[in-house]
Amino acid sequence: MMGKFNIYITVCLTILTLIGCNNKERVAENEKVVVEETSDKAIEEKVAGDEELQLELPRSEATRIADMKQIEQAHVIIQGHKAYVALVLNDTAEAVPVPIEEKISDLLMDEDPQIEEVFVSAKPEFVKYMAEFEKRLTAGEPSKDFIDEFGNTVRKIFPNT
């Protein structure tokens, strides 16, 4: 009688263990970030089922912004309905003139009607972060932690986002 009970307990524990492992795999799958090549956007990062966690690198728009007369370098990352732009201005100023901000905002919103807000900064710290994020996105490094890090950086530079 005791032997049957021990076998029964062992079988039950084994089944529970297998079910638990299977659920962990599902959670891990949902947290994976998938890199997709797209025609308009060079790279789009997606976390399964969560649009706010998408990151896009619109390379053609970044090139068009960098080609503007007053701009030496531009990094653009789009997350959901917001675009973040880091600039190096030719005069090395940290304050982006309003007409340049408006021109960049118009360009991005014309190219992607889903963009509702555009945040622009020429702070050297932000330019450094954005260049690094762009490099890491291109290398396929993204993960949920990476996207969280991006969000924390953006909130630090643009506290009202």
C-alpha cells in the first residue's frame, strides 16, 4: 500500500514539474524580441503582442535629417507613436532651434502618419546613447531589458514623455 502511494506521489510531482517547465518556456517565448527587416523601416523590433515595445530605425528619414544644412549627424528611433531624434548640429549647440525641430517633426510625421509626437535633442549625452542604441539594434542585440533601457534613457532626457 505504501509503495503505491509513493509511486502515485512521484508521478504527480513529475507531471507538475513538466507542466511548470512548459509554462516557463511559454513565458520566455513571449519575452523574445524578433528582428524583422521591413521595406520602409530598416529594422523593427517587436516584443510579442506589445506595440508600445516596438523600436524602429527609420534609416532613410535619419539620412534626410542629417542632410539638412544645419545638421552634421542624426539618429532616429521610433517607439510606438513617438519618434526620438538625437542631433549633432554644425555649430555644436545643444539647443535645437524651433524651426529645425518643426522641420524634423513635419518630415517624420509625413513619412509615418502613426507618429503623434517627435522629441528632438542635441544634448551630447543623448546623441551618445542614441548612437549606441542604433548600433545595438543593428547588431540584433535587442531584448526586453534593452527596450527598458531605451525607455529609461528617453525619460531621463525628456521627463514629460
